[in-house]
Amino acid sequence: MKNLLLLLFFAALFSCQNQKTNTELNSCKDNALAEVIYLDVFKQSQIYLNLFLSKQNPSDTNVKFITSANPNNLTFPFKLTVNFGSTDFLGDDDKFRRGNLMFTVSSSSYDTTLLSLDKVVVTFSDFYLNQSNVLGTLTLTNNGLNSKSNYTFSLDTPDGVIINSNGTMSWKSLKTLELTSGANTRSNILDDTYSLTGSTSGKDFKGTDFTANISTAMTVDPNCRWFIKAGKMSVEPNTLDVRNLDYGIGTCTGQVSVQIKEEAVLNFSIQ
């Protein structure tokens, strides 16, 4: 009888521990943060390349262009560094940045507008977004028009790394952005909206390997602090059940609901 009680006790204890482990959301939260960071880099690329191509300087004097390219007689490829300074700079979007974004830009067209660029390779030098140090490479490739006459862009991050007070995270992502509105106003990226598809793999801040796949195309709005306003994704941490994430139906809330098997829906806020 005593042995039976001990068995029941340990079985119950293991069940509680397993349930607790199965409801942790570390990989979901960390992947969501990485999505925001690298989409923010895409946005900054669009903003500052648009200014440079239109022969304008950044409106804020804290941000500097460093380049040997002549915007009045531009030849491709060219390199451009956007320097945010060595101390935190608060942008109009209430996000802090410092360090350098470095662009290598190629084009096969004399039309020097954003949608004419073939490829932009983004690298980082001491670049921080809201206290997260961002490393690796982001390659933006213009795929031209698809069957719906929408521009599509490949976003390839083969070696992304994020370092902050939570630790070090690695992130590998291959996504496609489809420009669903805003193509007629090339000089104004803030009226653009995108559809995002693709997959990710990585190691979260706790050291857990995970994969993530977009199951329902996500709506990306550059005006939203968290970029993603709608869509669904599955995140599968190593040895744990699949987490099914729902980003909502089109409002900029930064809230994500998570369903794990048949358990109650959990929620978290994107950092």
C-alpha cells in the first residue's frame, strides 16, 4: 500500500511538472521578438534608402549617411551606412537605436526608386534596437511582380543573432513579403501593407531549439509597432508540443494567443 501511494505521488508530481513545461512559451515569445527586430530592419532599410535615392538627408541630425556614392550620379552597386550614433537615439516610432546599419545595394535599372532595386544586403556594426544587439545578415531580394501584379520580396536571414539581458538567441529565417497596397506611392512607404509567409528555425534565449512556420499569411503594417497585425503561425520547441499562435484579425495590439493541444488558450505580449 505504501509503495502504491509513493507511485501515485510521483506520477502526480511528474504530471504537474510535465504540464508546466508543456505550457511554457519561451520559444514563442523569443521568435516573436526576432520577427519584430528583423522586420524593423527591413523598415529602416526602406526609409533611409528612399531618402538617399531621392537625394535627401535624414530629417533628424542624429542620424548620418556615410558613403562614397554620389546620389547625383549614382552607379550600382553602392554601399551606404546609416549611423544612429554611439548612444541610444529615440526615433519618431518611440524605439531606441544606436550603431550602424550597412547596406550593399544593387540594381539593373536606371530607375533609382525603391521598387527598382534588385538586392539589398544589410549587415550590422554595434547595432542595437531597444537594448537588443542585432547581428548577422539580412538579404532583401526584389522578385518583381507575381501573378497578382504585386511586388514580392525575399527576406533571407541565414545567420541572425540577438543578444540582450535574456541571453543569446540564434535565428534563421526565409520569408516572402508581398506588397499588397502602396505600390503606386513609391516615395511613401508608410501607406504600404504586406502579406508575410515563410518559415524560421533557431535557438531561443533559454537554449531550446525550435522551428516556426506561418500557417496563415500574416498582415504586416509598417505603422504598427509590432508590425504583424493578423495571421497564424505554429512554433514547435524541441521535445515539446506544437504551439499554435494567432496574431489577431487586423488590429495593432501586440497580443498573441496560443493554443497547445486541447489545453486552454494562453496569451503573451510581444516585447
